[in-house]
Amino acid sequence: MNEEIKISERIHSLFKEFEGKAWCPIGEKQFIYSKKNKEISLISLPDYLGNGKTVWEIYSLKGNTVKEIERFNSKKEAEKRIKELFKKK
């Protein structure tokens, strides 16, 4: 059986803390990718390096799928990595 990756989104709790302030270190949405008993979070970090570009970050929420935080230049690159991580046993 080939279980599909489920994707949900929510307002990131840190974003809520910064609501109404001039600057927030993360984007509004947190995307949760889940498959079986594993969950990976994907968030955007706008202007993370001070160069005006958004960086995308993934980390494990459940199942220790991502050993360390990983960052990518695009959401597409991050999603590709998430799919690779879910394929690993």
C-alpha cells in the first residue's frame, strides 16, 4: 500500500506572537507534511539573511525524520527533500 503524504496548513504560533509588530522572523503559514507516524514542518523565513530573499526551512515535528534543520532557496526544493525523507525507512 502506497500511503500519500498529507499536507495541512496553519498560522504559525510564532507569527501570532509577532502580530502587529513591524517585523516577524517567519512567514505566516506553517505547512505540516505527514505520512504514517511522521510529521515534517515547512516554514518560510522572509529576508532571513538580510538579502531580501525568502529561505524555506524544514524540521521534524514527529518521528525524527529530519535529523537537523534544513534550509532551501525555494519551497519546491524543500518539498522535494520532504518527499525524499518520507521514502526513507
